[in-house]
Amino acid sequence: MFDSAARNTAPRCHPGTREQYIEDFRSFGATPNVVGGTPLPILWMKGPAGVGKSAIAQSCVEKLDEQSIPFAAFFFSVNGRDSPGPFFPTIAYQLSLLFPDYYEILSTKMQHNRTIVVKSLRAQFRGLILDPLQQLVKMGKGINRRFPIFVDGLDECSDPQAQCEIIELVADAARTNDSPLCWVFFSRPEPHIEATFSQPHISNLVYSSTLPVSRDADTEIELYLRAGFKSILRRWNMPTDHQWPSERDLKRLVEASDGLFNYGATALRFIGSPFWLGPEEPLRQVLEGSNTLQHTPLCTHPFCGIGRRCIYELCRISLLGGFSLPCYSYITSAPSARLFVRRGLGLVYASNFLGLSEMEMRAICGQLSAVALLRGQDVDLELPTEIDITRSFLEHDPGRRHVPSLLEIVYTRLGGSVNVYHKSFLDFLAYPERSGSYCVRTTVALNNLFRHLIDRHLALDSSYVFNESTLLPTSDATSAASSLSYPSSNEFINSVIKVVVYQHITDYCTDMAFWSSADISLLRKYASCDFRKALYIRTALCQQTVPIPDYVQYGQSGYAKVTSGALLWRRHSIDFATYVDEFTKMIHRHLEAGILHQSDHIVQTPEPRDRLISGLYIRGQGSKSTFWYWEIDLDSQSYQEVQMFDLEYGMQIYKKESFEDWA
């Protein structure tokens, strides 16, 4: 939502800038935009990274709010809001706050079927929004005015297929329903988004607006920079009429911005960082860096300006020493991975994941202050009285150790949190044509990260031992804190941090082992990890009787059910031409590396068919192994699997499961 605490630092247009765009979009929501006498239901603003789309979106909804014009808004972001799952439920929630009769209808529907919010996007849209609106009309209480819904950062939604589906669902509803809803989308012109909006049955419903990279914005960028430098002077307790920077230097910064507001914003954060003794030295370095690199372009991408800034930041970090490329890889790529793709990055959690102390982690965050924001912990951690804080998480009875808010706080807030200001920083580091030797997604960088995670996996393996069927800390592990690089306040919290980090390290290793360029020597080392302990930790942390959406395995998103001793996972509608080929190659590599071993057990499938491929393997070595059974249905284009400790027990659960009822 536009005014949520998570958007305290959201970009917004500086007064006197982008005024015409803001007024046009405000008017679109407040009064119909008519072409040929027909109100258009969809407006799409497209533009490359850094030109100010999100700032315009935020300023538009704030203007509507000031004028008491009803609206809804959703801001996709790599900083924890990129899952498509909450999109329609959030819109429905905002509608229910504005319209009491809608709220009553929706409440009744949810009481009868609480699973609507985890169903497919189509089912959510129909059940949560379209059906209640139609019921309002039948009751004679329909919304009698145009109702705008602003959707920013559609391209930052984690699933490109979902991006297209949202557009298609909205367009279908606009074409076939007499709905008061009108939609305003802001995104980059990614090819699949452009192609979807360009389809004949959609394009005639859409008014497109382009926000280009243009030197026409220089005047507004200069206005923005002048205001930013006055703010820096105030923070340093200097008179705001001080002639700094010089007019010449200001013009050089405007020139370096090259039509991109985000370059100016990043430069101001860098210059205004409290890590400097004053603002003059960072200004000098920004000007020197932009002047040097302007004549040494690394790429032709329109965001090269911010690319130069990012390169300079990484050069500064490298001077610190002692911080390896795996650290860069994790910090900069994890927001696009599942570890905190929906939750953000908690400082204590990330430090322990990487094996960094609090001081080392804060030093890195400080050096990244121009492109990333470090927030303090904004919530107190309160435990129920029945929790014994002197004992570990695994030593508590399973029915008593579950604290719903605890895992979320550990993931995202404990010790503070870190978020990038703009997705372009992550994009820059992910593409070698933009970042050159600083790219964190190269084969070398990812194998370095894989090596680091395997070492962490093995170290944590050795700190636990099975006592019959229960996993407990080893006798020589006097406390969970001894396994952590950044411990917290008590044994219970430290043990939770430890199992959370352990789970995510093992999950990440599973994904990286599926990667086709994983070094065979690393796969052989990975084969010695304890897969049994890893599965135990997974099932101890999360047991769900309903399918969990967006659960990632092997780099793919699907649905999962987690029970005591078994993990079931299903993915459908995948690109079989690519997926089956990669999956088959992965099986061969893992057999060669000793990760997988053929099982002699015979499993009877419910419906033996020619177009059903299946396999049963032992994953791991000796007492550290688990069973793994999978099926690929070529007719329904679906993949499903079960990981289990006990073969007979796991297969009983698998055969009883109605996978076809999963969303």
C-alpha cells in the first residue's frame, strides 16, 4: 500500500518536477480518459530504469489521497514485495476498507472459503474482486464512479508469466464486465510485457505513455539536485546559502545524470553519507569518477550512468579487504532469489548466513550506503511465557516451539534490515555486459558462492546429532551461539537463528547443485553433506496441511506441502522442452558426483502410463541420506516429487495426496 511503513523511503517527485505527468494520471483516475467517446480502462506508463516511474506513481496516489479521491495501489518491489500472490488480495483489502457493503460480501466469502487467497491469480481475481463487485450491482449498491487502481513496478514481480497474466485478466474483465475499475500500470518496457499490451484484443483498451531518458529533464534534475545539496548542508550544520557546490560542478552533475533522476538520487546519497568527514570529498570523487568513466563506456545500456556509480561503489568496497565475492553475490543477488525475495534482508540472519560478524556486516552496509538502506530493528521480539529461553528450539516440544511471528522477525528484522534503493543496482550486478568483472552472476562468482555455502553446510551438519529420531545439538556444542558469527540475546533465539540459517543454506545448495555450470568437484564435495539432517530441519520449521505457494526447488517456483518426515512439491505449466532436458542432465551429473544413487526398491505408480516418467533415488551417503521419488507427466506438463526419511511412510503420503486439487 502507498502509505505503508515499508514505503517510508519511497521515491516521490520533488515539488515543481513531473507536474504534467502527475496531473495527467490523477485526471485519468478521477475522470474518464476518452478516445472516440469510449473511456479507456487501462493506462500504461513505460520507461527504462531510473527515469522516475515509481516517484510519479507515489506522487499520483498521494495527490489523490490529499483530494479524498478513492483509489487502490500496489507497489511491486524486489525489496520483499515481488510475489504475485498478495496482489489481488491486497487490492481487495483496500476496496473493503473503502466500501462497507463490499467488506460484508468479502467477509462472508472468506468465512466459507479461506483458500481463495492461495488459489490461482484468475481464481483470486474472480473470487475476491469481480464477484463481490457484481453482487454489489445486484444489490443496487454498485460503485457509481470511476475507481483507479495504481500498479507500480509490474516488471519487478518475480514471475514474468504472472506479469502477463495480470495484464490479461485485467483486460478481459474490462472488456467483458461493466466494471468501475480503471488500472494504471508503471513498468519497464520488457519484451513480454510489451508483447502482452500489444495484443489486438488488449491494445484497444490501453492508453500508453512513455517516460523516456531525455535531456529535456535536465532543468528538473538540476532543481532536484539543488534541493538535495541544501539538505546536505543542513545536515552538516552549514548555512544553506553557502556557495556549494559551484555552478560548474552542479552543471557537471546534471550532465553526468544524462536524463536519469536516479543517477542524481544515488549521487546525493553517496555525497550525503555520514561515513565521510564532510561532503566535499565524496563530491570530488563523484565528479572525478563520472568524468573518467564517461569516456570509457562499459555498455550501451541506457543506465550506464548509474552503472558507473555502482562500479565506483564496488571499487571502494574492495579496498576494505577480507570480504569475498560470495559475500557480494549473496547481498546483491539474494533479493531476486527466494531467501528473502518476499521478506527483505534481516541483518542478524544475513550475517550468520555469510559467516560475518556484526561489525563486518555493518561495515559492508555502510560502504553500500549510496545504493542500499540500513534500517534499525523496528519491532520488539516477545516470546510466549511457556518458552524456556535457556533451551534450544529443537529441544522444545514441537507443539510449543512454534511462534508465528518469530521466523518472520528473524528473516527480516532482527538486528535491523537492509534494502536496495533501486532494482537497477541488482540488474547492473547481474549482467556482465553492464558490470564487467564486478558481475556477481558469472560462473566463477557462483561457484565461489556454492563453495562457501557447502563449507557452511558441512560445518552446521557437524553441530547436530540424531538421538533416535530427534535432531539435537551435539554434546560439544555448548550453545547455539558458538555456531553463530552474530549471536543474539538468548539460547532459544540463537537456536532459531541457527536452524533458519541452516535451512536456507541447504535450500540454496539444492538450487545451485541443479545449476548446469556447477563445478563437478563441488558437486562431489556436496555429496558428503548430511541430507537427512537438512530435511529434518526443513520439516521442523515448516509443517503445512495446505499447499504453500511460491515454494522454490531447483530454481523453480511451485507448491509444497511439508509434513513430519516428508516434503511434497509440485510444479506445472513448465517449459518441458527446456526443463525435462535440464532435469535429465542434472540426474546424470549427480549420479556421477555421488550425490544420487539408484534405489533397488520398486515403486508402483497409481496409473502406469507411457507418458509418465518417474525415478526413485537415494540422495546422499549412508546414514546421511534420504529417499527421493519424482514423476514427470508429459500429458499434463507437471512435475511432482516427495523427499522422505522412510520410503514406505513417504510413499503412502505421496499416493494419498490429491495433487490435482493444488492450485
